[in-house]
Amino acid sequence: MLDKASLDILRKALERLDEGFVALPAYEEKLQHPELAEQVLLNVAGRLQDNFPYFHPLYAGQMLKPPHPVARMAYALAMWINPNNHALDGGRASSAMEKEVVAAIAAMFGWDEHLGHLCGGGTMANMEALWVAGQLRPGLTVVASEQAHYTHKRISAVLGLRFEAIPCDRTGRMDMDALRRRLSQGGVGTVVATMGTTAIGSVDPLPDLLALRDEFGFRLHADAAYGGYFRLAGNLRPETSVAFARLTEADSIVVDPHKHGLQPYGCGCVLFRDPTVGRFYKHDSPYTYFSSAELHLGEISLECSRPGAAAVGLWATMQMLPLEPGGEFARMLEQGRVAALSLYSRLCEEPRFVTAFAPELDIVIWAPRAERASQASQLARQLFDAAAQRHLHLALATLPVDFFDHYRTGAARDQDTVTCLRSVLMKPEHAAWVEQIWAILEQATDTIAAQSFARS
């Protein structure tokens, strides 16, 4: 089931790489104790079987997307060199590749001029963005929605910045009236716009936030770690498309290639619209930055050592799948949204489930219909287990009951949250697998219903 044919391509690429060093004195790198290495690796393979099948379309739970085969091969190829994209003498070729892919990502957001680099993931990328925001707006508060990623609150604490959460509306977007009231009180330096929440995929109304920035003068950071690549998708709702189109007006943007960008973990990217913020990174090193007069990536990043292999994998992937509207990569994103809308439509027609709002990107949330929110939460956990026994792997999320009209107005509201089922349909293959996903979900629901009837 796992791809093995690509190993032949990797061997050819490794031979090409080896040709670049023929001028060196003879030296052969040998694997010591090959029998023991084989035994260890076979043991590793056995241990790794204790995982969910993240690569399979029936894994429709968390936002775990397998890397593209060419990303996996390019990353592995780079490991024979193991470049470090801190200083150029640690990774000349991989540093050049990083600058190229970062420029291409910036261009996707409409920026010809920018400052940015790759980093370990969305957490580190958001940390750098908020760190720069704190330098520019010292002593002022950072605000984000209640559905923003928890990393913003935690990072603000690490950076010594005050943080406040702004309530959401019933679609999981930041409530603009609540934000206006908070801005009117003063003291807000940075507003974080979440362009695709990780729980439910909601996109904050960026045009409204930009209008408020014109009025109140705060710094606007766009956390597009999950949703940023959807700027290329052609099948979003009109208001969502407009929000992504106006990302070009944000002050900073974070996007994670290791989510929709088909890369291995960890590969995040932080971008600043104003290149002069590089002054905050300025530092001296007694031995690092002397091999070249060109910009060393360590001079514009908080991280020091960083895997050059991440840049190599991303560069190779973007050679095959350029970031173009209407291109193959964009169509892959669109297929995930097609799958989400298809599953949502079926859920709406099934009386045993209650849905929230229609998916804005490719994440679907729903709950079992029950007389009480607590009972629905219990049924959701049972259904989660029953589906997994049939090799359909979903996820659970605890969300406000206000997201579900049934538990907000119809059922007994015996708690303010409900544990619901969540499915991230981020693989393009999911569009062709919705029928099978639905069949298994119905079987699991029948089993839970029969068990409940037997107990009663």
C-alpha cells in the first residue's frame, strides 16, 4: 500500500548527487554493521505500525496530510548532505532554494517586496510575527478570536505581551462588534486574523478587519497557517475569496507548507510586508556570516540552525506543482472542499445528525442528534470508536453549543459545549472516497443506535 516505486527515482538522484563530488580524493562512506542496521530499521518499521493510517483516504480526522512523494524524496536526498540553512556555508544550494520558494509564496499573496523565511512550523512562525509586532507596538495588547489557535495566547505569554480573546459569532468567526468595543477601549497594538481556524476552518472577515485597522491603527497579523493556500482555490464562497484576496494588505502572514503545502513536518513560513523589520533581527556572530556578502538566512530569523532539507523538499514540490490559480495544486485544494461539501450535504439529510454551518474550507463538524448536549457528547465519543473499528478515523472537538442550532434552541442545554465529530478532508483523494466514508459512518451509527436501544 505504501509507495515503493519512488525508491528507484531516489537512487538515480543520489547517483547524480554523488557525481558532484568526483573531484575529491577517494573516500567511500560505508554503513557500519549493516546487519544490525537492518535489524534496527525493521524494528523501527514494526514500531511505526502503531499509528493511524494518515496516508489513507479513510483517515479523515485531524489535519494530517502525507507529503508529496517528490517532497519525501527530495528531503531524503538532502539528508546525504544534511544542509543547515542558518549561514550560507552550511547550505549554499538549500539557502538559495529557500529564498526562491519564500519569494514564490509571497507572490502568491501578492507581495513582490517582502521579508521572510521558512521555520519549524506555525508556532515558530507566529512567534516571530508577534515578536516583531511587539517591537513595533511595545506595551500594547494582542487580540485574537476565541477560535484562534491556542498558540497565540501561549506565545504572547512567552514574549511578555498581554493577550485577550475576542468572542466569535455563531459561525466561528471573530465578532466584529465585540472587537470594535474592545478597540474603543484603547491599548490594542495587534489584531490576529485567523484565515482558517484549525478546529472548524472558519475564516475571519478580513475586509472588516482592514476597515477597523484604518480607523484604529493597529497592526494586522494574518495567521493563515492552515488556510493560506486556499487563496489559489476557485470554488470558495464569494466572501471567503474576497477575504483571501485581501491578504496582500496584511502586515504579516504565516502559512504552513507542512499542512496543505504537501511537506514533511516541520515546515512553516513567516512573511512581512515591510522588509525593514529585518532591523529587529540584526545581530553579530564572531564566526558565522563571513563566507559570503549575500544575505544569510540566519540574519533574518530567530531560529539558528534550521533544516535545509525542508527547503529542498518544498522547492522540488513547487517545481512540480507551481502556486498558480487553476493549476494542478489549486485543483487539489478544490477537491478537498468538494469532499467537505459532499459530506456536509449528506449529513444535513440524515435525521440522526445535526450540523453546524456549512464548511468554509475543507473541515466538517457535526453532532449526533440527542435530547441533551451532554448526551450528544457521549454518543459522539461512541461513534468515534465505532467508526475507528471499521477503519474510518475521524476526530473529536469540543465546541460551543451555539454553533449548533439544535443544541442552542431545541435540545436541553445542560452544558455550554458539546463534543462533536470533526472531519478534515484535506486529501484530494477524499472527493472520490466520500461514498465509502458515508457508508462506514452509517454502519457505525446503526451499531450505536442498536446498542442504545438494547440498553434501554
